[in-house]
Amino acid sequence: MTTARTLVVVMVAITALAPRRECAGEEAPAAGAAVAEERDPIPRPKGAASMSPAEIDGAIDRGRRFLVGIQNADGSFGSAENTKDLNIIAGIGSHLGFRAATTAMCVQALIEEDDGSADVGEAIARGEKWLFDELPNVRRDNPMLIYNVWAHGYGIQALVAMHGRKPDDAARRERIEGLIRGQYEKLEKYESAEGGWGYYDFKNGTQRPASSSTSFVNAMVLVAFADARGIGVPPPEKITKRAIAATELQMLPDFSYLYGSYLRNRPRRYVNRPAGSLGRSQACNLALRQWGNEKITDQVYEDWLDRLVTRNGWLDLGRKRPIPHESFFQVAGYFYYFGHYYAARVIEELPAEKRPFYQDHLARILVDVQDADGSWWDYPLYNYHQQYGTAYAIMSLHRCRRPVE
């Protein structure tokens, strides 16, 4: 690759992927699209989706077999291979963070959908061992790159799932609880000076990151904190309160959320409008309600599930595009399965009679976009995307299952 081409790739990676600069250099979508959305702010699904339990079971099984087959020899999932011309900027430490986050998600997905087979059980055991050994080693890559926050958040979720797997093993549970507290310490260390977390620091490179608080990272961590609280390992009160406050400051009146705090003076940028927030609002609403925000009612949950179903095309248009935020409303591909996973978790919190309608719609969306090899993926990220995308989809479909009557 020539020097000039290398420079172009690095500049695209920085301007297109960094939270502070992500949306700065992209062409605006057609104005008519935004206007049309605002004329009909909360569209409602026109009917039920056609979905059978067998279709969900089959999709999960294909995804589960894909994960078992793609697991690394050391028990982890994902690698720095399969690069492309437009790679995001990442160093060695970044890849340990990516691998740890991906492995945590895959382990959680396999635990949730453990079919009792020997190969799945072995894959879980190998993944758990890798997490036991490597999760404590995840750090910030350099003063600018803080991708490790994803590993700490999803690491906590996986540890919670692991905690419930062998309830009679007291020593194992104690070890897991210690690892969760270790991830709290990391998140306290890498917390943004303004509260919450970002994954880039383009400012001063200080020991306490000067990163912009990013709404969806905050939400991811806060949901993991709530999971850990549920098994009796509550997070530190100070950083939890600061993350809640930082996320609430990014909430707009219609329950769209800013991409990050750096856009607080530009709330009507396309990425901050309802279509641009489709992949974030589910997670942010869930996180804030779990931590006591009374503005997030069941009606808010339903409004945003309705938006996700009827306006799913805004997310789908960004799916599998190689450049972040190049799609309409500056949607990035990597929000696709993230958004659907947290929508599935929102559905869990609705009254029982409200769930089936949304479970079927969500399952229909996900089953229809599964690839022939059993995987799901939304954005080409080295060799992590099929693994994390499949984990998200399996965990989403797990929550779309109906209770056995």
C-alpha cells in the first residue's frame, strides 16, 4: 500500500469511526427522509408477524453450531485477521479488548442456549477458562484508544451468566464475583472525567480519560451493572450515578439519545434523530429504567419497539456497509445487532401479555437476515464481526422464545 493510500485509510478510520469525529465528514442524507420521519414520529406495526417456534429453534441451532465451529484453539473467539482497506485504528491492546469482549458475548450466548451436547459444553468450558485467564489482563491500548471498555462491560455480563451455571460450586462463584469486582475497578479507572465512558480520547491523553461520554457505551455498562447487582455484586455507587447522569444529559425529549456528549450543541444532527437513534434508544431506555428513571414507562418502551419494527430499514440500510455512518441518518452497521439485542431485553421487561407481539416481530427480523453459514454480522471488523453478531442474535432470539405451556 502506498504512503498516500495508507494516509487516506488512517484518516477515514479516524474521521469515520471516532465518536468525536464520526459524523463530521459525511454527506447528509436526503432532507426529505428526515422530514418524512418527523411527520409520523411513532409509526405502529400494522399486524402480527408470522413466526413459529421451530423457525426460532432452527436459527438458534445454526448460529450455535457456527460459534462452536469457529472458536479458536485457545478457547477465545475472534482475531485480528481478515483485514480490509478501511480498518479502524487499533493496536495490540485494542485487539485483546476486542477479543475479550467478543469471547464474553459468545460464552454468554452459548450458556443461554446450551443444548446439553458435549461439543457445546466443551466450547463453554474452554471459553470460560480463557476469560478466567485473560479478562483481568485487558487494559487501555494507548492514551487515545479505550476499546477495552467493551470488554469490561460484556465481561461482567458473561461472568454473571457463568455465575449461574454451576450454582453448587461455591469456590467458582467466589472467584467469579472477584473477577466482576476487578472489572468494576477497570471501569472506574477508565471512566471519562465527565462521567460515563467513551472509547476514544482525542483530547489530552490524561490518566483519567478526557473522552466524551458516549450514550450507548454508558447504557451497555449500566445494563451489565444491573445484571451483576442481581446476583448480589453491586457496582460502585459513585461511577454508577455519574454514568446515569451522563446518559440522562444525552436524552432528548422524544427519547432519542445523542451519539455522545460532544454533540450536545447539535441535537438535531441526523445521527441524533429517531432514525439515527434506533440502535441506541433501546439500550439507553433499558439502562435508565433499570436504574430508577421514572420517565421510561412501558409506553416509552412500546413506542421505541414500534419504531424499531416499522422503521427497521433505517438500521438495515447500514448493515454490512464497510464505512461507519455512511448510510442514511448516519447509521453505522455496528448498531444493527446491538440495537436488536437491547430491544429483546426491553421486551423482557414488558407485561407478559405485551411480549408475544414484539417477540415475533423481532424474531422475524433476525431469522430473515441470518446468513447461509449460520452466522449473523453487521459490520466488517477484522475477524470479530461474525462472532459478536452471531452472539447478539442468539441472545436476542433466546428472549423471543415463548414460555412452554
